Amino acid sequence: MPLPRDLPIVDHHCHLSPSGEGVTAARRFRALGGTHLFLATQNYTPKVPRSLDDYRAQFETTEQLARRVREETGVVVFPVVAPYPIDLVHAAAEIGGAAATDLQVRALDLAGTWVREKRAVALGEVGRPHFPISDDLAPLVDRALRHAFSVAHDVDCPLVIHSGELDEEGFRELAGLARAAGVPAERVVKHYARERVSATERAGVVPSYLARRELVREVREDPGPWFLETDFLDDPARPGAVLDLGTVPRRALAIAEQGPEATARLVVPFVESVARVYGLELRPPEASGP
Ligand SMILES: [Zn+2]
């Protein structure tokens, strides 16, 4: 059974770079049946952003890539923007902790403005470095993260969380930060989830699963919301560091080949979860009207 024509096929987290494959990777995604990409911003130069203008230029690059992908491949792209949490660690070493935190806070405000102007659908990636940081830095990172939650509350949008692996307590802590800011836990997405988390373990926080074959098999019967992602990095220097952009449509096709019952489950990550977390009603590009 081929992929149903009216089913959107969604990669919930990827990066594209002007110095990588860019539109070519999106064309491969489209050729395999992919229809929608959530495109997270990233640093496009080796230098860590030092000013708000650096972040503005970065977000604009993401926006330009999104536009080119839409125009040249027909894939619908949803930009997700925020200052990368790890930037704070590097910027602190260069300009000091206070100035680096202040820059993160202002860049989060800028990202919030983009959401309000409908130039982005969520704040991401926000969160904490996935490696140990010093006792001096930890409170600064937390301050920036709490600010991210308050911006998400103000502009009423989801947050895409970068962090190390989370256990049950880690999910509970995120849900607590959300509650303190008045953000529903269901608007908090833990990206790069590499193990299945049960509904009780995740405290309402939404996992975005790395689309490895085994993991997809484990989670595909689970009630939503949950997503599938590749975290494609589009970095020619690191091929195979994460999954290829063709992976989510390939997994969807493998499931569709098992019959209509298995195929019906695909609406959970690709339609229902996108509607619940983002409030977006997805339709495949062919089916969308003028
Ligand atoms: Zn990412």
C-alpha cells in the first residue's frame, strides 16, 4: 500500500544550511513522500552570536531557506526560532555571564516577536546544554530557560526543548517550569527523544522521537501527542551524525505497507499531534486549495 495521498508526512525537527545540501535535501524528502518540515534555526557561521543583530541575521537565513524550500519543492515549512541554549556557554566565555544572559533574553524576546508576526510557529531550541556545565553557568542557563517559558506564554506558542536525556523527574521538572509560567505542558516538546516514554513518565510533556526504525516500531501504537523527527543537521562535515532527511517518509511508507490499520496510526504524529500542540491543521500540498 502506498502512502495515502491525503496524509501529510511530517518531519518535526530538522536543520538546513545554506552551506549544506539545503533545498536539495528537501527535494529528496518530497520525492519520498514528505510534505511538511519543522525547520529549526541554527548558527550558520562558526562564530557564536555576539549581538541581537547576529540573531536577527540568523533567523532571516532560516526564513529564506524556508521560503526557497516552499517555492522550489512545494514542501510546507514551519520555522522554529530561538537562541541556541549552548550559545550562552560560549558567549559567557567571551563577553561574561551577565552580558551573555542578557543577550539570550533579548534574543528570546526577538524570537517571540517572530512568533507573534507569524514568521515562526514555536520557540526552539530552548533548554539546557546536554553536557555538564559549571555551577556559575547553571543559574544563568535556568534564568534564560524561565524567560523562554514566559515569552512562550506571552505569545501563546509551543517550546521545543533541547536537553540531555530526561528521566521521569526531568520531565516533571519541565512540566513544573511550564506550569509556573502558565504554559500547558502539552505545548512543551522534548526534541531528540531517543527512548519511548510512557504517558505517566512524561508528565504531559510531548516527546519528539528520533525516527530510528526500532523506536518507531515501539511507539507507533501510543496515544498522542508525539512526533517523529530526524534532527537532520545538513552538515557535510558530519554525514550520518543524525538521520537523513528522507527517513520519516521512508518509515511512514514501511508502516503503510503493513496495511490500512497500521497506516491509520500515522495520523497521530502527522495530524492529531500537530493540531493539538501547534493548533495547525495540516493538509498535504496537493490537497491544499489556492
Ligand atoms: Zn536540532
